[in-house]
Amino acid sequence: MTPGPVALVGSGEYLEVMADVERRLIAGRPARYVQIPTAAAPEGPASLARWTALGRAQAERLGVEAVPVVVRDLEDADDPDLAALVEGAGLVYLSGGSPPYCAATLRGTLVWKAVERAWQDGAALAGCSAGAMALTSWVPDIRHPLREADPGLGVVPRLRVIPHFDRFGSWVPDLVTRYLERAPADVSVVGVDEDTALVWDDGCWTVQGRQSVWLLTAEGREAFGAGSVMDLPPVGS
């Protein structure tokens, strides 16, 4: 089997504004929408319940089955019953919250191995905001910049992602500089605006959604709108 698409989303998971993107990701695949809200676990049960409700509502819009896999901690992530829920997925989605917590909690566990198998067998794999960052190999704690970055889940090892890019410039003015200073020469840095996705499918990266994805370099930044194809390192290399 060929691995499925990968989507790196700036914001908007499970909301109507991104329903068309999610619909394209699961089209032609099993109508089984696996939703993993691990990044929100540090915020407590109410936050996890909110993500689960949003995911169910989006699945209903799309006419597919919502399969919440509520992994709160390492013990949950190694629960074989939770890992079994991933089997047969058409789309697996990591939603928002804490990027390093998401990556550190899932990496190497039964649930993550099940996700990797599903993706390798053709399921689409998406991460939004924290989830998008967790899919890379360098996951900083944006709120605590002096903490060492987590090594991530490694699906897109040669990309570094800044979600909410249209807002993060005002929230953290030196964020782009921080990313670029720490990026090796063979790694590309991208900013993904809210309600926008960078999608790997059929051997290329394309932009979907209502805003832009930005290629960030020491020389400046270039915007790519919906439908644009971006020359970026491929998934898995």
C-alpha cells in the first residue's frame, strides 16, 4: 500500500470552515474518522470533551463515523484497546493544544504505532496547530522558548511548522527568527495561516483553505495561496 496524504493545518480542525479540506482527505477511504485530542489533555477533562464534541459534529457533517481515541497520558497511549480503535481508519487527526505534550505522549506507543500502520496502509493523516507541529522532528514549546524542543513524531522530518501564522507574528514577534536560526540547511520552515492546510498528496505539497502558507527563509517570506504547489521536502525524508 502507498501511504495516505498528510495535512499540516494552521487552525480550524473540526469546524465548518475546514470541512471541505477534511472531506477531501477522507474521500475514497473508509468512512472512519479517528480523532486524537492528546494535545489538549493538560487542559483537563472539559477540554478533551470539547474536542470530542467538535469532532463528532464534523464527522456528522461529513457523513462518516467519529472514532474518538482519547489518549490522556502514556498509560492510555499504550492501551491496546485504544490502539485497536485506530484500525480501519480513513482519516486520523491530531488536534490542538500543547505540541510537545502531544509528541512526547504518543511517540513509540501502541497508539502511535497503530496510527503509523493505518497511514502506511493508505489512511490520511492530519495534524492541526499543535498536532501539525507534533508531526515534525522539532517541536518547540512556544510559550517556554528556553525549554529544549521535543524530537516529534517524525512524519515530516525536514519541515518545521508555525501554525496560526497570521496571528503568531503579533503574539511572538521573534518566532520566525527563532525557527530559522535553529533550522539545518536541508530543512524548510513554513508558516500556515489559520483555516489553511498544507497537504501532501500524489507526490506534491499543495495549499488548501482560505488563506496562505508561507515559505520562510533568511532572505524573507513568500506567500502561497489556495491551489498553489510548493517545492518542499517530501514526507518521510
